[in-house]
Amino acid sequence: MNIELSTIVIDCANPAGLGRFWCAATGYVTLHEDDEPLDPDDTWVKIGPKDGGTAMAFQRVPEPKTVKNRVHLDVNAGGGRDTPQDERRRRVGAEVERLVAAGASIVREMNERGEHWVVMQDPESNEFCVQ
């Protein structure tokens, strides 16, 4: 039996808007968008890499987000550990600026165990990190 993680599903209020944000953040493309559902609560968007792999889906739910995420996404913009620390920090800073322009907000900057990352929120306040 071959089991794989196929889709990460995120509940939200505006699937199309959140899908556009995460396409901009990840370089993913829209795989499915249901603009005129029979039931407005069934609206959803699915995005993913152009060449296959784990997708993300955004589904409309009636309740707003009320607490901190128990799961979050990490966006690796800095490069691997073989990338010099100052270059990784520069890349993270540039990506944070780009994502803020796309609708994200900064929660806090972190420096621990020799690593630097920025905790952010997408347009619907879902936490994610840029490292």
C-alpha cells in the first residue's frame, strides 16, 4: 500500500482570496476553483505545484478563526544550512517584505538555536513561518 499526504485543507471565510495569497506565497497554481457553488458554504479552492505533489485546499466554513493554529506551514526562503547565515537572513527579509505586500502581517521575529525566522499571519490570521 502506497500512502502519501495529498492535500492540506485549511478552513477559511474567503477560499478564493486565500488561495490567491498562497499561490503568490508558494508559486503554486490553482487546480480547482468553484466560484458558483449551489451552497455558498461548499465553496473551495485547491492549489498545488505545477508538477504534482502535496496540494493545499481552502474551504469556506461559517465560523471565524478564534484561537491559535495547532498546525502551521513553514515557507523556506532562506536556503539550506549550507547558505551563509547573513544571506539566509537577507533572503528571509526580502520574502517577508514580499508577503506583507501580498496581504500577510508580521507577528514576531525569532532567533533561537542559531536560526532566524519570522512568524507571520496570512490574510485570515492563520500563522505560518518564513525561515
